Amino acid sequence: MCTADCNNTQNESSSLHQLQLVSSISLRKDLSLAITQIFVWPFVYISILMLFTFYRKQAFRTETRYILFANTLLADVVFLILTDFVVILSYGSVLMPMAFCIPFCMLMETVSICTPLTITAMCVERYVAICMPLRHSAISTTSRTLTAILIIWIISYIKPFVDLFILVATVSQEYFLEPTFCYYEIMTPEQWHRTVRGIMYLSDFIIILLTEFFCYLMIVLAVRTATVDKKSAGKGLRTISLHMFQLILCTLEIIYPYIETVIIELDILLYLSIRSFNFITFSVIARAVSPLVYGIRDEKFYAALLYDIKCRQNHISSETRGPIT
């Protein structure tokens, strides 16, 4: 009798624990989804307003740094919208056909890689503007900038294309028929493939970081001379510092899935908390730095943005009031 009662008590305790675990996971998913929407859509809205301001003003469309800035905004908007779509699908436990998820994931990876490459190009542009002001107009032309953006997009697409080629060569045809969640790990089912991918990203990060550090160092040296505008050089240093901070966040976004793989084996609740924190910090906030760097800190662009917002508000207000009779 005692043994039976003890077993019943243990079963009830185990069932209660499972219910509490399911309830906790459900609450965390709801909270994570709500926080994601709060962070994502304001940044998407602000970025779209800035893109509208860029395309509306001719002066911005002929200046290198603003063209590169618009490219960053475009990549970040696409990334945030696609990522939020994946989050909503994951929240609803919706499985999608593999044939749909693969191109979807490739596009997400492309725009994700595009951001740090464009940031590096923006740092190089600031280095040329401050350290070689007489040659800046000849080097940073509109045609060269558009060519550099095209090269950035091609390079960004190479990695997911190579991953697709390896995937097709290593898995069976049945793999592409399976329903799945849309996350990039479906492109790298083999552990060795993920390891190689991580090494490549680390190598790229080191190269990009060294490039930005070189630009930062050269501007610091230029500030100590009397041949440059110290106010402009100081703004350039602060801008590159923010770019380096954004680059670190974007790179940690690539690293944290490997950390999550270890944590999920230890504690599922801790894993869910860390996963939500990582997504908000390294995927969303990392993309929000770009509007702060150029959209808010740049006086010319900020003034044009405020003008567009006020004109839009006045237009909506006049439509609401209706015609004066």
C-alpha cells in the first residue's frame, strides 16, 4: 500500500512539475513575442521613414555616405521583417515546406551578411573623407559607390549559395520534402559544416575589425595634425566607434547559436530566456544602431527627417479637418 501511495504521489508530483514547465514555457513565449513586436516594428517604421527621406532628397542620393547608409537601412528592414515572420511562425509552431524555407533562409543570411560589409565600407569612406580630403570627391563617386554596393550584395550571397551547394551534395532528396521551422541551421545539418561556417565567420570578423581599427587609428593620427578639421575628425571617430560596436553585436549574432546548443542540454528554461535575450540584443538592437549613427546624429539628415515628419503630420491633419467652407 505504501509503495503504491508513494508511486501515486511521485506521479502526481511529476505531472504537476510538467504542467508548471509547460505553463512557464508558454508564458515565456508570449512575453518573448510581445517584446519582439515592441522592439522590431518601431525600428522598422523609423528605418522606412529614413529611406523615404533619403529617396526624397536629391543631395542625399549623390553623396557616398548617405547611399551606403540607405543600403544598410534597406538590408536591416528586410532582415527585421523576415526575422519577425520566423518568430511568429515559431510561436505558432507552424512547419513550412523545406523548399519554401531554404530560399527564405538564404535571403535572411544574405541581408545579415550585407550589414557588416556595408558598415566597413562606411568606415573606409569616413577614413578617406578625413585623411584624404582633397582626393575624397574623386574616390567616393556615385558610380563607384553603387559598384561597391553591388559587390557587397554579391559577396553576401556567395556564402548561402555555397551552403546550398553543400546541402544538395550531402543530403538525400527526402530531406527537401520534410516540413520544418525556418531557421538557418536547416542549411547546415552536418556538424562539420557548422564548424567550418563558424570558422569562416570568425575569420571575416577579424578582417573587418582590423579594417575598422586601421581606419580608426589613421583618423586618430590625423586629429593630432593641423591639416584636418578637428570637429569633423572627432565626429568621424565617434561614428567609427559606434560602427565597431554594431559590428561586434552583428558578429555575436553568429556565435550565440553555438552557445545555445550547449545551454539547451543543461536547462530548457534558461535556454528560452537566453535565446530571447540574444535575439533582442544581437538581432534587433544591432540593427537599430544604424539609424542612431547617421539618422539621428547626422544634423543634415536629421533636419530633413524632421521636416518630412512634420509635413506628413500637417498633411494628415488637414485631411482630417476637411476642406474649409
